[in-house]
Amino acid sequence: MPIVVTLDVMLAKRKMKSKDLAALVGISEQNLSLLKSGKVKGIRFSTLEAICIHLDCQPADILHFEPGGKRG
């Protein structure tokens, strides 16, 4: 997939558990896990905003475009 999700890296940098972020953002741990693994087709801007607020980051810190990457 040309879009690579590096949410796990940002969680590690912020020393935050996925479980805690999911609770803060208001999504299930399963949905956050799917997002971390890149197995989602989309994300709501409100969810992305909440993640960025709680991790004190920019969307580009957790989403990267890799040209020529495999499409899922």
C-alpha cells in the first residue's frame, strides 16, 4: 500500500499504550489495531485530529506516502 501508517512508532515515542489512546480518542482497541496495521481503507478526519491532539503530532508523523508501494 502506498500509504504507510507509522502510528506504532509515534505511540512508542510518546510512551503511550494503544489501549490508552483508543480510550482517549473514543474508538475501539480493535479499530485502532486495524489502523496501526494499515488494514483500513480510510480514516475520519475527526479521528485523525483526535489522535494528533493526544499524541501531540502532525498527520505526517503517522501517515507516509511511499511512491511505487504495493496497492492493497
